[in-house]
Amino acid sequence: MSETVRVMIPEEDVTKRIEEMGRQISEDYAGKQVHLICILKGGVFFACELAKQITVPVSIDFMSVGSYGDGTSSSGIVKIAKDLDETLEGKEVLVVEDIIDSGRTLSYLLEVLRKREPKSMRLCTLLDKPSRRVREVKVDYIGYKIPDEFVVGYGLDYKQKYRNLPYIGVVEGVE
Ligand code: IMP
Ligand code: MG
């Protein structure tokens, strides 16, 4: 069977949901400046769209953390491939992720970032697969809770493909 992508969440729905999340974050951070930490590569599409919907002052920094190889299952090994450019001390930090699966990546990352003494730190993810959780992670903003299916699009990849899809889809026909 050849590889195809079935639409799970259409583009208009994702766009609307990100608008809502931006509105909520703007309310919650009223009178403050929010420092977005975008987790590369997957988080970049969501982080950019979300940033455009936030009406309080925003700064943004990038970090690359990998716990995955090219396949569809976690290796369990977390490494920082690219660290942040700026310090977090005294900042209202909002970590922006594409998806939380086992929670291994985030639980490790949040521990590392907390040591850098931000004033506050919250977590925002476009997608959450709660049934797959191995490590407990407190998530403050969730776009969608989804079932245990391997999804692509909106930054998410399968073997580095499909990140550019403007919707969330499920890869089918993969052995
Ligand atoms: P965790 O450490 O298991 O929570 O894995 C988080 C990372 O795994 C995410 O940031 C993604 O890069 C990747 N990942 C987990 N599930 C999926 C999926 O369904 N599609 C694409 N990437 C995924
Ligand atoms: Mg990721």
C-alpha cells in the first residue's frame, strides 16, 4: 500500500483554534510581556501563527531538542541540539510545542529551563496525545487532544516530510 495522508483536522479549524488560543494567552498575560520558546523544528509553524494572534508584547527564542529518530517511535534519548540565544531570568516564559506524546522530551526540557530562573513558565501545545504519556507533564494550553495516531502537518513530520501541510493529517499505508 502506498503512503497517503488523511485529513484529521482541516486548516480552517486549526486556524480558528489558534486564534482562540492567542486570545486566551493575551488575556492571561495582560500587562506583561511573553517570551515564547519555540521547540524546533516541529513547533515553528504553530509558534509563528500563535505569535501573530497574541496582542501583548512578544519576544521569541528557539531551541532544538530531539528525542526522536526518523521513525514513529521515541528513542527515549533527549539531547539539546541547539540551545536558546537569550537568558530566561525574570521572563514570563511560554514554551510552544507541536505535540506532546510520551512527555519525555518536555519533562526533561522543563527541568532544564526551570533552572534558568524564569519569572514564570507555562507550556502550550497544538496537539496532545494523553493516552501515550509515560512522564507526567502539566500542560497549560492545549489546541486539541487527539487519539493515538501518528499525525503530520503544521510542522509535524514523518521522515522529515509533510511539515508544510496546512492541516493536521494521519499518514496511512506505512508498515
Ligand atoms: P515525546 O517526548 O514522546 O512527548 O515526543 C515529543 C516529540 O515527538 C514531538 O515534539 C514530535 O517531534 C514527536 N512526535 C510525537 N508524536 C508525533 C506524531 O504523531 N507525529 C509526528 N511527530 C511526533
Ligand atoms: Mg517536537
